[in-house]
Amino acid sequence: ANFPHLGHSFPRCQIPEGPKASKKRSELQPKTPPPSAPSLFLPPARHRHRRRSVDLVSSPSSLCSSRARTSVIVIMIRGGRNYVSSPPVFSNDSKRLLVCAGNSVAVFSTDTGLQVASLDGHGALVTAVIVVPATSPGSKILCFCWTASLDGTIRYWDFAVPESIRTVDIKLPVHSMVIPSLFNKPVQTSEKAVLAYISVEVKDASEDKSKVLFQVRKCNLTDARLVGGAVLAETKKPEIITMSSCGELFGVRRKRKLDIWKVPSTDSGRTVLKKITLHHTKAITVMAFHPTQRILAAGDVTGRIMIWRGFGNKMFAMADGHVNGSSMIMEEENPGVRDSDDAESCTTLHWHPAQVNLLSFSSDGAYLLSGGKEGVLVVWQVDTGKKKFLPRIGSPLLHFTDSPDPSISSISCADNQIHLVQRPSMEIMKSISGIKLPYSHPEISKVMSSGASFDQNAGLVALHTESYAVQLYSLFDDRGISEVERITHSSVNAYSILVPVQVYERNHQPVDEVTIVVTYVVLSPDGYILCTSEVRLPEEGLGNLVFLKFWSSKSKAGDFSLSTIVYEPHRDAGISAIAFHPIRRMAVSSSFGGDFKIWISNNGVPMKEESQANSGWICHAAGSYKKKPMTAAAFSPDGSVLAVAAETVITLWDPDKNLLLAVIGEAITPIVTLSFVGNSDHLVSASWGLKPQLAVWSLLNLSTCWSYRLHVEAIASSPNSSSFAALILPSESAGIYDSNEKSDKTVDGLILLFDSAEPNPVAVWSVKKARGGALAFIRNQSSDQENASDQQQAAQTLLAYMNADHEYVLFDPYGKESDELNVTRWRSENSIEEAGNFGYASLYGELLPPIPSRKQTPWTVPSFPSERPWETIFSGPSHNLPPLTLLCGPFLEALLEKRTTVVQ
């Protein structure tokens, strides 16, 4: 059948052309979600290419099964949001920190660092939040704020409740917003209106309708309208509007120029704003206004900081004018000539080796704070130019925010962390840890879904990040638990294979190059063991060294310590897969060099009986198959069988005795992942290449059950059912994974939910940013597993999807239809594969049916039913396959009919 979402044509399943086929395809298209639907759905087409929020899943399908299911509440948990896309803001009493987080605003407590509330209502990324300042000491308890979003609305909130009080719909995406009238007390408007200056996105009125422009415009929030003709500037990309602390001035960057406007003392909405332009020789990245004097600081891409003093003394001293036309785009004075800028002097400060991301003046204006890619906060004396440094914070700095309480400030970092610091010591008091961004490297592209490993019972995920570390993140609490950042010699015990250890840490100095890349991260089923594969990059002709490291933890807090380092575990070959035994302290690692190794700890005793958390790991066995690269590995649910993919074939092993049990058929292209499907007798595999394939194999017949030609990005199997989910990329995006398209993370895809016994998917979800995504079934911690019935077991398992930017969603894949979800059903009338012979029947043909019993007479030779021992050979557990020597004899005897002669 045709998947209209994917563009794939599936073999041997034709849909007749004509009106009937068109109707079926239309039924498969996802419906438009209702206006009240959460931001989990795909955005409207108008903003779809611009949305950067947590829009992960759209239009889940319901199960198309005849089995009755108990009605359950549809569960959806979203997380992994970006906390540093815009500067945060403190409440008037400094007890709350408001953070732009995807489609909402998260409210955190500055005392605990935990989220206490959320402002939900926007349908797209929130780009600005402004707290209404207190006009008196008694009004500090008031909690009102304005927010702007790419959904084209500006909202007014009481974040103490929290509650949305008013919505202003300007129907244009807002990328930045300032409200000078809230801070400039002398400013009065003739209409007593609240005026905001916003950066909006508009379509070009020229012939090229697809071209967009970005304008700085004035908006009357009181009347809920844009001021007609009030276009202050036009840019080719969205620019951040920066305002002075007193609300007197605001400006924007335009490559090597700065446009500065002065807010008039009396603003009628039609008042002309005076503007000056300052010029520089390099692209400007950030700007900041002095709180009390006419001093402006700007940083550029080379790390220099320009300081203009006495700017605007000529232009801003002139009387304010009024507009009579339809546009206020004023001509620049002497553009490109720095000597003609309206400023008394311009000086340069230079310490940063890379571009400056952060600039902020202290509240008294005596100091200027700057930061950049190197992760060092520099404190400059404005008058003397002397500087001092705050020790390395850990990642590139983005924003610095002061609070009404002079003893508290916040620093936003590129690793999605916000640090609350104590002034003036600049000691970090609390940290708000968001999920870390992924790290892309050619070594990682060789393996599948290596960037995330899930603890299905605890709801945790281990991620390797762009800071070259491993982060433990709670999916239910939406916060970071811990990080594995550095290695020390003292943490290696006597069981370890001691080698020179590279200490890797979050270092962003441009002179320091990355020497180690984490290519694989795997958590044990109980969450107490972490295994990482790391590659030391070549340096001066030496390098590409592979490390296999085992980490252990004594608690679920994620405080992992290094247990064992294995140097070059597979000679000079890279590691292709790592898998843990489901019950015992056993792991397997496979390599592209043609072998796999089984590792054990404390002789592989069960996890619950292990007495020491920090124990060493040794090699228990090694194996290979015809010297083929081993590309994937997985243990069966009971741990009795180890499946290892040797390029296009699947080999089944006894992990204890290291014996080859069987070899299953051959795939079209090399297999990159294997997964046993819960409590079924099936094994699912995914292949990459020119002819990608999703295949389900029968362990009873040792053959293919069904397959699709699909590019699978990730696979997850339900632990307590026969279901599995596959993350699929569309045909136009699939292909060889090391192509240039690998870097495109914006490709949308599908999640297909299958029952392993049936080729037709039982549910389909559309997802965003599917390339590089991950899937996992997570136990619902809020459910009562002991009192649940068999029909409720599946409903107590949530499906987790994490996209390429580490945004994730947890939802109930078995939930019934509800008003919150717009459901489309999957319909299929034909099977995907024709019936055929499998296993031994494909070699020797079908067995003859048993001879029917007949009544014995003296004149006939009676026939006794043949013994059929093959019916009992497979009566045990599905994974305990008998050896060939045991199967051969009974099978050949079964082909011969035993007869006895009756003598009269």
C-alpha cells in the first residue's frame, strides 16, 4: 500500500487507481488539529518552516485492532526545551525567574532552582518576556508580564496565578520586543497607551512572494493594533532589539552598523523617532547601553569591544518631529564613514579570541561584563580598561541578567544551563539545567541512534552532548540529573586495564582542539552501569585510538565513577554496537573489524546479587563469523540468546558457552540495528544503504516474516507486549547516511507502531526533525503496575520520541481517541507478503499430511500414525533453539513411514 506521508510504494499490495484510491489516500492524511490542541501538533503551514518549539508529534492514530481495550486517559509529557533562546527576566522581588522555554514561559524559583509554574497559551516559540516593573516598594508583590511569540500574538499575564489576562493578535511573527514606556517614567502618551517596539516578519510586497523581510515597528498594546506606517527599519534577518535600562533609548544591529533611536518624551503614536547610525569595520554581534550615561558598547565577530561615548549628542538634542507620511525609514547620515558618527569618542577593548556573545553594564555603570565562546566572564572597569576574570563557567556564554536584588544575577550558557550567581563574589548558587544539545561528528554517523540510551524503568536518558560529556536527564521531571565529565586515574580500580587516560572536559578555548569524541552511550537495564565508546582523534599522524569505558553508580542519582578502561578493545577497529544483558552483569560490543566480545563483571552474577557497585569488567569470550564486519548486537529478553549482525546476516549465539546456534537469512543491505520484540518470537532489524530495509524475522522458522523498504532511523520494542515502533524517514530524505544531507536535521518523518506478527502498522504519527531522532518505551511511573489487568499493561507503557535537537515527548500509544488528539485511522485490506515456505520447509518442501486412520480388517495391512517429534522440539522457550544434531535425526525419521505387518 502507499504511505502518502512517506512517498514509499510497498510491494505486493496494490490499491486500485481512481476515485476509490483517492479516497483512501485522503483518509490517511493527518487532520488539522483543533485550535485548542497543544503545541505537540505540527504547526499551521504559515509558520511551519519557522517553528523551533517542541512541535514533535502530530495526529496520533488509534489502534486498529479488534481487541477490546480499557478506556484510559491520553498522557502527554513534553520536555527538552531550550532555556537560552532568549534572555530570562527576574520578578520584582527576585524570587522568580521567567524563562522562555519553547511555546511557553517556565517560572523557576531562585531559591531552589526548580520550576514552580508555566505560562502556556502561545502556539509557537516565545521570543520575549518583559516583567512590568514595580512603581513602589509595596507593588513588588505584583506579578504581571508581557510575552511575545512567533504565533503572531502578544499576551499579558499574571504569572502568580498563572493566568492570561489579555491577548493582542498582530498576525505577524514577533522575533523581539521592548516596551520603553514601562521603564521611562517621564514618558507620557496623549492617549495613555502602552507602546511597544517589535521586530516582526512580513512577506515582501515585490514579485518574489516567497521572500520575507523583517521590520522594526511600533505597536499600540492598549488598542491592540500596529501603528500605521510606523516602520522604523527593515533587515534581511530577524534582529534583537536592545533597550537601555531607563527606557530612553533602543537600537538594533545591522551587520556592521548600529541603529539607535531615542524615545520621545511625549509619544502620540505618530511621533517621529530620532535615529543615529554608528559604524564599525566588522560584523557586530551584541550591544549594551550604559544605565546613566551616553555610553554604548558593542562586540564583534573578532572578539573586539567598541565603546562609543557621547553618542547622539547632536541628533538627540534636536526637537522631536511628527510624521505626516506613511513611512519613517530615515536616510542614514554619512553611511560607512566612522569619522562622521555622532559620538565624541570611540575606544576599543580586546581580550576575547572569538566573537563576543554577551555584554552587560553593572547597575551603577562602573563595570562592563563580557563573554563569548571561551566560556570566561570578563569584568572590565569602564574608566580604566582594567579587567579581571571569572573562572571558566563551562560553556559559551550567551546572556547576563541583573535582578532588582543587587546580590543575584543569572548567566545563560550555550549548553542550555542558567546559573544563578551571587554578587559580587560571582559564586554559582543554583543551576537550572536543561537538556544538552547534541554533538555531531563523522565518527558518530557510523552507528545508529548512538546518541541516546534510555532507562525504561526510571525514565532517564543518557546523552552525549556537544560539551564532550555525558548527561543523565530525567524525562518525567524535565531536568538534568548529573553529568559524566572527566576521568581521573584515582577512579580506576584494580580490575581495570590501565592505560594513559585522556582527561576530557568542557573546554571552549579556540586554541584547544577536541581530542576525544564520545561515539556510543549505553545504560544497563537497571540504570547502574554506563558504557561509553570513545575515539581519540588523530594528532600529528597519531590517533584514532578507541576506548571502551565502563562506569558504575551506587544510586539512581547518576553519580557515575569510572570502573574499567579497555584500550583498543577490537584492535584498531571502531565499535559498531554495545548492548547489556537484561538480567546479569554482562555486555557485548561489536566492531567493524569483524569480531564481537562479551564482557562480564564479577563473573556475570545477577544484578540484584551484586555486592559491589564499583567492580571491574573483563573479556569473557570473543567471536566472529566469516570475518565479516559485526554491525549490530542485541540480547533476547531472557538473555539466553545473543543476536549479532554480520553485515547482511544475523547470527544467534549462546552468550554463556559462546556457541553459534543458528544463522538467519540475509538482508538486502548491511544491518545497523537489532531488537528482540518483547514477549514475541520475533526479531526486528533495520538496514541502511541504497536499498534500506525494515525486516521482522521469525525465530521459530529462522526466516523473514515480512519486510518494508524503508529508511529506519530508530527502533524501540515494547518490553511487555509484541509491539515495536520504528522511526521512518521519507523516501526523498533517505539514502546513504554519510551524504551531505546528514547534517539536515529538519527532515520530518513518521513513527509507525507495529504488532510484530502483522505487517500492517496499527498506528502512525507524524513527527518533526526525525533525522537523528530516538525512540523508547518508558514505564509510566504514575501507573499502578501491580493492580493493572492484562488489558491495561500496554496502556501503562509510554512511547518516548526525542528529535535531533533533544526535544522530546512522552505519550500513550495505546490511548483512546479524545478531544485533545485529532485521530486518523490506518486502513489496509491486503497483506504485504505472499504466503510461502519458511525454515526447513523451504529446503525440503511441505511435509505430507498424516495418513487418516482406518478401521483394521483381516484383509488389509493396517497403517499406524507416524511419530511427529518435531511438534515437541519447539515446545520450550522460543529462544532455546536446539542444535542441528538434535534436529537432524528426528526430522529424517519423520519423513519415513513406519509400518508393521499383521500375520493371519
